Amino acid sequence: MINNKAIYHFDFVLLFLLFPFIGISLFLVHEISPILFKKEIAYITIGFVAFLVAFLFPIRKYLWIIPFLYFVNIALLVGVDLFGVSILGAQRWLKIPIINLTIQPSEFMKTTMILMLGYKIYKNPPDKGYTFVELIKISWIILLPFVLIAKEPDLGTALVLLIVGFGTLIIVGVKRKVLINGIVFLLVFIPFAYQFLLKDYQRNRINNFLGHPSYHVKQSMIAVGSGGVFGKDKQKATQTQLKFLPIASSDFIFAYYAERFGFVGVIVLLSLYFFLSYYLLSYVSILKNDFFAMPIFASVGLIVFVYSYVNIAMTINLAPVVGIPLPLLSHGGTSFINFMIIFGILENLLAFKYEFLYNFNQENEDEGL
Amino acid sequence: MRLKIILYLIFTFYLVILVRVYQLAIKEHKHYSSLALNNTHKVLYIKPKRGIIYDAHNVPIAYNELRFSILLKPHLTTPTLQKTLQFINTYLPIDIQKVTKIYRRNNSFYNHDDIPIVEYIKYQDIINVMPILIHNPNLTIESDYLRIYPFKEVLSHIVGYVGKANKSDVAKNPELKYIKLTGKNGIEKQYNKILTGTLGKKNVIVNAKNKIIKELNSTKALSTNIQLHIDSTLQKFIYNLLKKQDKKGSIIVMKTTGEVIAMVNYPSYDDNLFVRGISTKEWRKLIHNNFNPFLNKAIAGLYPPGSTIKPSLGLVAIASGKLNPYQKIYCPEEIEIGHRKFRDWKEGGHGYVDIFKAIKRSVDVYYYKIGLLLGIDYIAANLKKMGFGKKTQIDLPNERSGIMPNKMWKKRRYHQSWYMGETVNASIGQGYVLVTPIQIAVNTALMATGKLPIPQIIRKIGDKYIPTRQKDVLTATQKKFLPLIQRGMWQVCNSIGGTATRHLAKLPFFIAGKTGTAQVHSIPQDVKKRKREDELAYWKRSHAWLTTYAPFHNPQFVVTALIEHGGHGGEAAGGVISQIYRKLIQMHYIQLKKHHKKR
């Protein structure tokens, strides 16, 4: 079914780059809670199945499915706004009546949004950079989910999508004049937004971050700070083992990692993240003529960076606390499976770069897409 | 190009994180390590049991009794509350209405602690029903110690009481935050640190939910018992004596070396009231009582010493060389200084008087003349040394110093110069002079032995005896002439015409002493014959002093009595003091030897 060419183009480096993260995550979660470890084994297995499915799905053949998924996702977000379940003041969840399952549509939005961006850019490739009008025509893909998610309110996730979306567009190509104007606009708009658009609790979080850190952040900083150069043994990592560090296995897993492996460990982890995003972004120049795959690689590279940066920064009081997981490391099935799907799609885009069909025999490498 | 910029940006951002982690994990590693340690290491405190106070014969006069409190969970609904109270009531009778009120008052929205509704339940009352009660999920039973003062009014001025430690108490001793009770008055306050003791500490490792994971080490809670010189039997005897005769005042029984055997004030108060927190009503009753039951009159009641000053002043005058003790000085019924007449207490005067007669008959005019001879500053300096108008340093809080005036004192206090007439008044212990009964007792011991003792209540701290101290305050000359004064004081109690002779019922040994009548209002100039004291209205009557020591030839005990508005000293206190001496013999405090006995 898969011919040699596909295997030849399959990027094993990209796949193997994921294993250190998965290994670290399993190790940490096992130390925190054996029960969560079992769960993690299960969802990692599911993640690899999803990876395989996403890899094998001939997405270039069925491009129409992308806008379909995107709008279904948007519809779900609207659904959240209308019938959503509110937990702790934030309306982010949708209850599916019969199987009694709550889902968080914003979690999947990043996948459908970047695919939609790739689709749109593929349909309207830039001619030496987008003009302002062209940019507006594309950016509704980003702004629509941004507004819906920000309204939930989940400003953190919404802003991350915004940064990733526009970052991708900049990488793909925007005219210099538009870029400069955009930066100037941002500088004016941010103070205004802080003053008039944010809710009180959001302003509080930012103030907390600027002033005294909250209990969670304080405990997280203690964990990181007490780790020292080489970290501490499991028994001596009291911040996590005696449960002073909250949600240690998920949003604050970096703090446990730092407590356990110290400054040296942090250098290793940051290098891994940097290398992963560097590796993904380097495909931008390799695939510079593939206007479908290139923006998707660019945005995944940005996602890895922005997610990891924001998550780590909040644990050491460099950013306000937002509910953003550490990619591939935080305990959480939805997020992990989602990433595996994305990486499956990436492998698919690489492996079947020259083929529209799995059993396409014709060799026309030079033509490209 | 743009891609490169973005890659550099990403690199920079990760570098910022790395710098921050470097700062936390390496630069400030120590700080965060200690914070991490603080999270897990907790110290649990074990309350020490407050030290017991014993009297001289090991009778406990302040001890702790195990009591129980019933506490209810906060925020109970009215039906649940009533049901729970009914449940308690079936096993342990309680006043449901009152308890409901207590619960409501403490059940504020912000309170998350259990609310005590019935406190200090006795062991025997609760022990049988406890197994049933503890099964109710809405209530808990806690045990605590209640401080008990079994002698109540009899010893309250000495023992004092404990109360809840307030903020300033905690500031002085942070451990009180956990111990909660602290001495507020009397011995409980004076020796509070010893009685309170120190907290026991248990070092443990806890998790975030404060659950103990491991115990590291611990120290025991310590406190010390103390013993007083006070004899509770004698104390009670004297208290009942005063109470039966309704004599308000103060009586001190002290060894001549300073050990205070009894110190009774009547009226008094029940110190147990303060332990649970006195109610406003009871407090007002105490404070607004005209007879000041709350005041420890022995050390904080200020009275003019009256004639009790005379033996000391006589000694000062003789030792100064200006007065020949044997010379007979003419003492008319009055002398006039600056258009003001100063009368003797006796109509017609005493005629020719030497020092012995002056003390025996308490001749005022003799002392007026001495006073004018010596001048106030000389008198004040010497009498202050002998204990008048000066704190005795007894080991009790709130002692007052009284006043021994001189010219400078008056200048400072009233911005006025001193008048001769005031010297005359001071010479018979009137005018500005104010003393406490304990000062008179200490001065009497000085007259008896030549040494000024520091009165002391404490006998033992733990197993350690606390010795008493005496001060050598007399000059050699004063010591030389002291026997003359003692002879005068003997005559007061034994000679015909002595001011106390008639009032001291026959005792099997010789005692010596001095009476005093401290006027509380002045007598008009034109009145020659004084009214008898018992004809005056109560509040205008003079305070009566009688201070004594015995046995005369081997002084061991001082007994000093002040009867407020008692009139004449010998009359008011003589009977009581005789009875006290008889009790001292009966209790074998005074062993009669041959030479003590009257022939």
C-alpha cells in the first residue's frame, strides 16, 4: 500500500524527536502518580494510532474536508457559547448528551485552524508577500476562533492562536509596509486593550504576575529554585512529592522537572524544544514552493515554541498563569493526541509530497505540486 | 531572512527562560531551598501544665483540674442545631436556650472553628456519657485544664489569678500564643514565667494537606511548681477573724527575717471568677464596692502611718545627738506655730515627758518638738531608709511606694515651699505622709532586730529554697540606742498607761509594739475636747494601727494590723492580734522558752 518512495520521504528524525518528550513525560508522571501513568500509557497508545491514521489519510486528495472540519469546529465553539457548561466561571466545555462526555472544542481549534490556513494560502498563494487587503481576506480564519475563544473566556488559548496564526502569515510572506504598520498598531492597541477590554480577573492575573505571584506560582518557583544545578532525588523533591506543587503532572510539570533535574536538566529540555521548533521551521525553506505544506510546518513550529514558552514562563513568573499545557510533556490525553494527529499530518505531507494517490506510479518529481 | 529573524527570536526567548531558571535555581537556590524546607517542616507544640502553687505545708493553693468542653461544628442549620442540643440534653443536662444564644453569637460567617457551647464540665459528670456523645458527628469534646483556687477570697490577693493572654502578653512571650493562659495578678503574675514553663516541641514533616508524614524529634513541655511561706491555715484563721468581726483592713504576719506567713485583707474577692473570664456585672460589683475588695491593701493601700512612726523618729532624734532620751521635756496640751495651734491628742497635755513615756503614751507634743528640732529633710531621709514611703520590694506586683515628703518633694509636686506646720504634722505621721501596711510591718521588724527585711512570699522554686534578705540600714549610733526604743515599745504593750496594754489580752510572753491612729479628716481649731472615735460617722473615723513583735527577748514574728476606720489602734486591733499570737503558739510557730515567759 505504501510504496518505497513514501518510506523514503518519511521523516524519521521528526518522529524520533518526539520520543525524548514522551519518555520524560512518562518518567515524571510515573513518579508523581502511578495511576496517572497507566492512563498516560493508554492515551499515548491511542496517540500513536491517531498518528498513523492521520499519516495514512490522503489529505491532499480530500482537501475539501479541511474547511468542513474548520466550520464544524467553529460551530462547536458557537455551541459552547449557547449551551456550554461553565466550570469556575469559564464556559469552555460542551456536554454531549447521550454519551455524557464533555469536550473542549477550543483544544481542537488549533489543528483545524492551521489546516485551514494552509488550505487558504494554498488557494491564494502570495505573490512576493500579501498586501493589506489580501491579509484581511485570510485573517478572518484566525480572528473568528480568536473572538469565540476569547469570549469563553479563555484569553490565553485565544492569544496563542492569534500569535501562531499571524506568525505563520508573516513567515509565509507579508509586504514590509503591512508588517511595519501592523507592529505600530499593536503598540498602540495593547495598552488600550488592557484598560478597556480585559475583565477584572484577567487584569488581576496580569497584576499578580507583575507583583506578588499567586500560591501556585510561588510553590512552582520554590520547586524550580530548590532544584539547584543537578536537581534532587525523588524522595527529596518534597515540593512535588508532598503535594505543595499543585497540578504537578499537568500545567506545572515543568516545575517538577526542574526540581528533579535542576538547571542542567532545564538546559536539555529547552534545547529539545528549541531543536524541535527549529527543525519544523527549517522545513519552511525546504518546502518554499509547497504553499499547502509550508504554512502548516511553519505554524506547528510556532505552536511548539509558543506553547512551551508560555507554559514554562508562567511557572517561573515570567508570564501570567493561563491554562496552556506543555507540548507533549503535560499529562493530558486531548492535548497529546491532538499533537500526534498534527505530527501525523506533517509526516503525511512529507511522505506523499509527490503523490496525489497512494498507488500513483507516475514519477514527476521535478514538477512539484 | 524573516525566518532567520524568527529563529533568533525563538532562541532569545528560550534564553530568557534559561537565565530566569539560572537566577532561581543557582543564584537564589538557598532561599528557595529554605522555603521548600519551611513547607514541609512543621513544629507541633505541646502545652505545659501550669506549675502548682503550694503553701508552706504543701497544701495546694492553685492547681489544675481536668475539665471538658463540648464544641459544635459551625454553620449548623437551626433544626440540626436543635436536634443536636436535644441529643446532648438527654445525656447531659444543659440550658438549651442559653446554649443556643452562645452558639448564635459565635457562629459568624467568617468563623470556621468549632464553637464551644459548654465549657469546664467536670470529669465525673461527663465520663459516663462521653462514649455516646462522641458518636454525634456535629460535636466534638475537648479536654483542657482549669486553674482552681480552692481558698478563694482568703488567698486571692496573694495568689492572684490567670487569664487569657492578650496581645501585649504574647509580644513579651511568644509561646503564650499556644499556652493561652498567663498570670494576671499576684503570685501568678510575679512568678508567671516559672509557672507557665516552656512549650514542648515536636518537629515533624508534613505534606501540603498538613498531614504528618514523619516525626523527627521532640522536646518535653516543662513547668515548675512553687511553694510559698504563706500558711493557709493561719491565713484562713485570720480572714475569718476579720470577717466575723466585720473589720475592714489588713493584717500581716511576718517573720522578722522577712518570710510572710500570712497577709490578709478584708474584704476580698474570689479569684476563680477571673479564670473563666469575669462577667461585666461581677466586675462592676467589685470595682464599685466602697470597701475596695479588689485592692491588696497590705501592699497597695495608702494610709497615714500616724503614731507608728514615733519609735523610728525617736531613734533618729536620739542618734542625731540633739535629743537626750532621759531628759524630761515639758509637753503642754498644745503648741502654737505661726498662728496655728497644734494640739496633743490628750486634753491637758502629758506634763514632763522622756522618750519612754513619749512612746508609751504616744505624746504628740514631744514629737512636734523633735520634728522642729530636726527639720523635715533630715527626718525624711532617715525615715525613708527605715522603710517609710518606700517600696519594700515584696515579691508581688503592684506594690505602691507611698510618700515620705520633704521640701523638694513638695516643690516638685505642688510648686510650693514647705511650712513649719507641715513638719509638725509629719512628725506624728500625718499630713502628706502615706505608707502601706507592709512598710509598717517591715519597719517593726527593723525596730525589733536592727535589720530591715525584704518581705518575701516565695519559699521554694522547684526544689530550690529561696533565701530571704535583710538590709543593714541603721548607723552604729542608731543601733546603740535601739534598745531604748524597744523598751518604749515594750511599755506600750505592757506598762500601766501603755496605749495598747489594756487591749492586749493576757499572753504568756512579752510582746512589744506601737499603736497608731491615722486621722482621715482634720479637726477644727477651736475644738478642745475631741469626740470619741466611735461617735464619729464611719467614713470620718480614723484608721487604726497596731504593730507588734514578739517574743520581746527573742523577736521572731511581726504582726501588723490596720483596721480601716477602726478608731483607736489598740482598741480596734488588740483583740485580733492577741488571738493571732495565741494561734501562733498553738501552731507551734512560737516555742515558749523559759526566758520568754512572763514571771
